[in-house]
Amino acid sequence: MELFKATAVYTLYAWASRRMRNETIFKSLDKLVQKHPQKICFYYESEKWTYSHVQTMSFQVANFFQAQGYRKGDVVGLAMSNKPEMVCIVLGLSRRVCSLYLKIGVITALINCNLKGDSLEHCISVAKCKSVIFGSEMRNAFQEVWSSRQQSDKPQTDVTLYELDRYLDGLYPLSQKLSLPVGKSEASLGTFTTNDFTSCLRTTSSKPTVCRGNGIGSRDQEPHFYDTLVYIFTSGTTGMPKPARNSHSRQYQYQLNLFVMISGGYFIMDLQKEQNNIIYCPLPIYHAFAWTGIVCSLIYGTPLVIVPKFSASKFWSDIHYYKATICLYMGELCRFIVNQPPQPELERNHSLRIMMGAGVKPEVWEAFVKRFNVKKFIEGYGSTEGNCTLVNMEGKIGAAGYIPCWIRPIYSLVVIKIDEVSGEIIRDENTGMAIQCKEGEPGELVGKIVDCFPTTRYEGYTNKEASEKKVARNLFRQGDRYFRSGDIMTIDCFGYIYFKDRIGDTYRWKGENVSTAEVEGLILKLNNMRSTIVYGVKVPGTEGRAGMAAISDPDGTLDLNVVSKGIDKGLPSYARPIFVRCVRSEQGLSMTGNTSVHTTYLESRNFMITNSNNPSFSSITNRII
């Protein structure tokens, strides 16, 4: 406990020191380059990216977009599968070198590379992207979106497209892959044209640009500790994906310093004193938790393995190949590894010491530790946009986190009573204040918002109205503000907190949050606007909830083939409903008082595989895993 307290004090001191120095993420990179420029920053397959190479590419990115007239506050979308170039682009767009040198401060919107159609178009529009850099693997998805834009009657904002396969100049020049020429495209793409980002960078200086005149070097252009570094999209509790603000400050505090606390101090000593640590990151870079590893690499000089795409069958081979000691995970990832056939030579005699992440089920946790001989599990809890960050410092199996009594006055997280059907906060009839749950009683986790303190800041979404919807006021005293997590939790007598379920209009499948509104919107287009409700259902032997769509079909004319093909084309695999219920009675899609569909009855019916020969129930896909 004393070590935990010391670590908490250290992290707060480190955060405050960086704020005083206005130390942004790229400044931390520049410091590492001065100390050991040729040290490995990223491993990617057989490639080795040094800190010097990462800095050089970030200079090229900054110089190019500065020459194109980009300024602080502009937004550039980034949509591609995992590769080191993504981090270099983020750093370059946000970069500033010194008082006389280039200052750009552009925000990067990290877009899910699995998105298609309306979902992809929505993310580009809602983030107000001035341009988008996308990977060649997403060319077809962008072609489809741009074709729809050209056919649409709605006014469209001009968005410049840059396409990037790989940029390996200075790393492995002989193996450099060639992309499309600037402004040209293959004949099969019709009128869809993109700018080749590789060619753009090759014609750009790799040295920091000295600012002369034109106001670019003015003080208001200076990237600041509290400035937004990236937008990370989250489905939230309702509606379409929303871009959440993530500042340099938040990257330091929430995704690094609080997570060093979860090991009770040993983790930070490992990073600073031991030279043999390597972090293995199989998570997509557009995911907030992946930035825990990225920021560790850019601050402490700990090499990071960026995995192109997670493979459970290759996991232990990779651990041995890179000699990784720390692995980042989300709950589903651990289950996939446990379900693999035994590999005695690889899965017991390895270098992996720490698994660090969130969302693992207790039974998976126990099986993982026992089978694979991993010494420490560091389980946490948090959200992309919120201030409710929890840590399980003692490795108590099943707990999402721990709040010791001594830290509660400055880090106020509370579980409060809510109506489990409507999600409304239950207030005391006499005082009008919220009611705190007793030990073991389920309720919603909320976190007090105090902007001047690092662990309680709330940066929210780009949309002020959406940000305000996540804030509850006057819970325990007049004028207070609390962030609503949207998650049902319980707390025990020792201060350990346990996750129970999500509330609102999302469910989790294949490790991703799925927005029901997004899926419903697509199905409505496919079924001639029949009344539709999408929700998650429990499937035995799987984690999370599988998607189920209930569609009004009173006359039995719904064409499931059209619906199935449209879902496959328009949604990423994790967002596709597994089941469809054709509802032919009024009871199935009854309305609540506010004209929304009442899901309680449908959810209670689930999919009833064992006792249903009902033709109104169909499985539109056999991809249950």
C-alpha cells in the first residue's frame, strides 16, 4: 500500500511537471532522440523503426501539411490498418520543434479501418476532416463513399484524399512498395482519384522548417499541453460514433500515469530501470487503449511491437520472436488465446511477465494465468471520453478496479442507483439528490468532474451537446457535475469495483462496442423503412452480446436475402447482427411514451434456439465464434 501511495504521488508530480514545461508528446520523442537516436522505438514484422527515423518522418509530415496551409485546429482523418507510419503521422501533424521552428498543431481523427459506407462517411463528416490519409487496403471503401457523395443532392465539404501503402524511405529503401502516382488512379476506379502520400513525403524536407513571417510562429499557434492530440471515436451510450477529444495531457495522465499505478509501482520501475522490456500491442491503433503502449514507448523509451492484425494462433510465436515482456489486451483477446490448441514449448517457456488491459472475464483470467505461467495480470477500466478510470492494483480476479479510501477525497468515483429500464437516475424524494448504492448493490458508476485536477478532467466529445448529455448535475450538492459512465457496477466492502453490464443503446461483440442506432439506420434502408430495433443478446460460450435485429413484418414479405447482403456490404464484421426476428404481432415492437421501441420484451425472449420452430425467427449468418 505504501508503494502504491508513493507511485500515486510520483505520477501526479510527473504530470504537473510536464504541464509546467508544456511538454507535449512530440517533445518527449525529441528528448529520446537526443539521448539515444538509434534505439528501437517500434518493431513491425521484420522492420525496426528507430526513434530517429520516427522523428524524421514526423518532420516530413509536418513540413508537407504546413506547406499546404494547414493550421492549428484543422483536422486530418487517418484510416488504415496498424503500421508505424500512423504514429509518425499523428506526431507530425501535432508537432512543434522550438520557438523559431515549425508549429502546426493539427488534430488527427483516428478512424476505424473496418468501417464502410454511411458509417465511414459519418466519421469523416462529424470530425470535420479537411483531408483524410487512408491505407491502400481501404481504397474500395473510400471509392464507395466518394461515389455516393458524387450522387448525393446534399452539399458536400471538399475533402482531400491521400493514399498510403507503406513509407519505408531511410528504413528499407530497396523494399519500398510503390503506390499510385499523384492525382491518378487505376482505370477500374473510374473517377475516384487520390494523392499518393508516399510521393508527397519524398518531395518534402525531413528537417524542421524555420518559420519566417506569416504568423505561423505566433504564440497562439503554439501546441499546448491541453491541446487535442487526436480524436478517438467511441459509440458512447447512444447514437452514431462520436469523436472524443484526447489531449496531450490526457495521453500522459489517463493512458500512462494511472496505468503505472495499477502495478503498485513495479511497472514504472520496470520501464525506467530495466532495459529489456518490450511491449506487445495487438490492439488497433484507432483504439484508445493502444495508445497506452505508444505513449510508454515515446516517454520511457520502451520498444513497442505494433502488430498488423491480432492472430491468436501466432501469439506465442510472436512473443518468442520479439522477446516481449508486457502485452496489452482487451477481454476478448485473452479468450481467443486460451481457446487455442496447446503449444507446450511456446506457451510455458517465454519472456511474457505482465498482461495489461481491461474487460477480461474472471474464468478466462484464471485459466490464462494457470495455463500460460504469466506472473501478473493488470486489469483496469476506463472509457475513451470519460474520467472514470479504475485500476486493480493487487490482481484480484474479477475486479475491474480498486478505490482505496485515502484517495476518494481527490478521486471521487461513486456507484449510484438508477432505473435499470429507463437508465434515469433515482433521486431521494426529500433532498432531490442521488442515492449512493450499498455494498454489492448494482448501479451506475459516475465520476466527479474537477477540471483543475488531472484525474478528474472531462474533455468530452467535439459536439458540446453530446458532451453535456454525459454530465449529471446536482447529484450530491448543488452545482456539482459528474460524468455518467453508462456502465452498471458494484463495489464491495474493501473498495473493489466489479463490472456488471452496459446501459444505453450499445452492446459489445468481438471486443468492439456496437452502436444500435448505426445498425438500425442501415437495416431501415434495406427493408423499405419497416420498424426495426437492434439489441444485443447473450450467446452461450461467447463473450459480450451478439447482435439481434427485430423487424416488423406483419405480411411476411421481408426479403432476408436482401437484408443479409446489405448488412455484409455495409457493416464491419463485429457490427453485423447474427440473428433476425421477423415480428408479426403488435406486441413485439410496442412503443414507449416517447415513441421509441420498447426492447424489454424482445430482450427477454432472446433467440430461444432450443425451443423454437417459429418461422418468424431466422439466423442470417453462421459466423458465431
